[in-house]
Amino acid sequence: MAKIETINEKKIQNPELKKLLAEVKENKTEENQEALFQQLLKASLLAPIILDVKPVTLANGKKRLPKTAGVKFLMLNTKDGKQFLPLFTDIDQAHRMKQLPENVQFTVRRLSNYRQMLQMQPNTSGLVINPMDANLVLPRKLALLLADGKTPKTMAQKAASPLSGQVTFREPQLYPTALANAVYDACAQLPGVSRLWLKQAVSSEGGQGIALIVEQDKKDAKAARQILEAGQAAAPKTQIIVMDWSQDLQDKVLKDAVPLYDRELEI
């Protein structure tokens, strides 16, 4: 059994996570949902538990359970018979749930702690964050993905890219004219895109594709997706990845390379 330690609940606050929960509840977008998932991956949350013995107070003031203690994680039951494990961003959110028993205590859990628990409990439908407020339901499949340190977006990006292993960049041996023209036209319609470079990307495991390195005034996932879709429409059999420009890429990859698209040179 994983180590269970009761804590000072007031130390767990998660202000950034609560802000993102509110944003997603009000207006869910691909960007703020991904930001929420990324925040959840590193968050410490409160899990309600019932103990069959009282915790022992250590010399440093912390409380810890004897190894023989029994711990029960509380479940939420829905009207259709599903069971979810509740988690709370802070103790105030936990107190909103009036059906918690009087002898409830809380332990700190991260999503990674639930991977084994969910695998051992096939009837558990998933997790729910702040059920009396944001009520963010993480179905079993999504909860297991997050518990493994991944998000739907990162998995989609991995599936779309053949470029695993170490990747090197070079000028294309056979220039993809149709793809380049389509990407150029897409950039010209996106005022936030300042420059774009086209490189051939080759992985150490043999995969090849086209890397489009995009410099924007402000990072815009929607614009990057439009550029990707334009390239895919022009060259559907070519593996394409879109990368955000960085100074590191400039220094190590782009160097003095001439961009395919440069807003400053547009007539």
C-alpha cells in the first residue's frame, strides 16, 4: 500500500488550478483544457479517506498511520450506478460536500498515485475534481492517461509524428513545392505569423518528415493548426510537424537559413 500521511489541509490551495477549472467550466477551448490538464499533472490534491485507527503524531508534529492501519478511499455514487473517486483542490471545496462522514480525514494525492488504484478497481468509473463546484469528471480512460503523465493533446501529437528518437534537421533533398506554396499562402492569411521555416526532419530511428518552424507575435495554437492543415491538404502522404520558434532552434538549427515566409518582405 502507498504511504498515507494525514496533513494540514489548509496548506493545499491550488489557486492556478482553481482558476483554470473556472475558465474551462465557463468556456472550454482546446487551449485552456490542455492548460488545465498540464496543471492537474503537477497538482497536489486532497483525497477523503476513512481510517480504522487514529494516526500517530511524530516528533516533528506530522501524523502518520501505523503500517497495519486500514484506509478506505471514499467513493461518489451516481444515480446511474457509477462510482468515482473524488478529489479536492482545497479544504473549502471539500467542506462543500455535506455527505462526507464526520470522521473523514484527508490525504494528499497526485494523479500519478491513482494509476495502480484504478487498475486494481475495474468498476471505478474515474475521478471527479471538486464535485460540488467545477465538477470536472475524468472518465476512467482519461484519468489513467493523466495518471501516466500524458494528456490527449500530447498523445495526439505523438501519434501524428513519426519522428521518435533523436531528430536532426536539414534542407529537403526533394523540395516539396506544393506543400511550401500552401503553407506560404496560409501564413499570408494569418497576421500573427511573422516568419516560417521549412526543414526536413530525420529521426535516428529512420522516420522522416517536414518540420515547419513558426515564429508568431503571440503563441496561437489555432494558427499553428491552420498551417498544419494547409500543409496536410497539399501533401497528404507527407508527415508534417509544426514547431514553435525558439532562440535555441534559431541558434542550433535555423542559424542563417532564409525563411520560407517573412511577413516583413510581403508586398
